[in-house]
Amino acid sequence: MYGITAQVSLYPLGEDDLSPAIDAAIGELDRHGLERQTGSMSTVVCGDDEKVFSALLDAFRGASRAWPGGHGGHGIQRVSVARQGRVRVMAGR
């Protein structure tokens, strides 16, 4: 086990209101107790690798449940992971 930083962006496709899926994903990240910084286009989480990857999976599943029709929704979760240092959130990019 080692510490990692992950920058995650979620793109609910074909949805008029993006907030429910994004809020659900962030709620799942918070449930895992990770250090979190949310920007306008992405969220950065830091912690133990196993905990971070588990949280990312739960975040994707949580967002999927928030899409209309539950798991029938469509979306993309993009993640960049670094083992050392921290990823800086680029607001508006």
C-alpha cells in the first residue's frame, strides 16, 4: 500500500441536470473519508491506494444510480492517478 493522488472528472451524457450524478459521486468519495478538493471541472482525492481505488469505483456506481433509470444512464468517469506529489486542480480547464 502507498499514497496516491487521483484527479477525477465525471461527465453524465445526455442529461439536462448534471448535479445529481456529480453530487452522488462526491458523496461516495466523502463516505470513504479521503482528503478532497473539488474544482469547477474535477475533484482531487488523496489517500491510500486501495482506499482511493475503492472510492473511485463507488463514486462511479453512485453516479450511475443517480442517472435516470438507475444503471441505465450513460456517463464517463475520467481519472488521472499519481503516486507521488499532488495534482493541482486547473479551474475552468
